[in-house]
Amino acid sequence: MGYIICSIIYIYSYTLCEKYQKIYIYGAGKKAEHAVQALEGVEYQGFVVSNKQEGDTIKFNHPIYEWKEVSDKLQKENTVLLVALNPQNTKEILPMLAAVNLNAVYFME
């Protein structure tokens, strides 16, 4: 499995929508908000974080999942993980992503 690194400007919502039935956004901060805006109303399953904090349950009317809750779902066909983290946090989660057989991963720049 190869990772796809791209700028959010080039991730057109219709492309993700056509290619993947389920979209998860890794992150729940500013970059995740930008990802939601870039998806322009495309349905997504929710947000994924490494460690959920107390009170982190919903963002933009979508659930916030902890990684261990959904890592198996991300291995299914037609599912994509859009990583919306700053460079340092992205670097920190790479070993975790590499440890599972993800179907598809996109990284926001």
C-alpha cells in the first residue's frame, strides 16, 4: 500500500466521493476543519484522533473516534483516511498507520 501525498486544493470532493464510499478525517483541529470545507458537503463518517479527551465526542455533527475504535474499519475496501494534522503530529502517527493494512491514506499539506 502506498501513501498519497497531496495538497488539499487538489483533493476534489467528487474524486473522493466517486472512489471511496467511506471517508474518515484523522485530526480534529484547524486542519480537520479545512478538510471539511474542502470536501464541500461530501458525506464523511467522522473524525479520528489518537487519544480522545473527555468531552471529545462530536464535531460538525459527526462522531469523533479514537484510533483503536476504527483502525479495523479503515482496512476495508472503499474506505479512505484523510490525515489532517500538522507535520509534527503527522510524523508521530506514521508508525501507527504503517502497522495496519490501510486501504488508502491521503495527507493534507
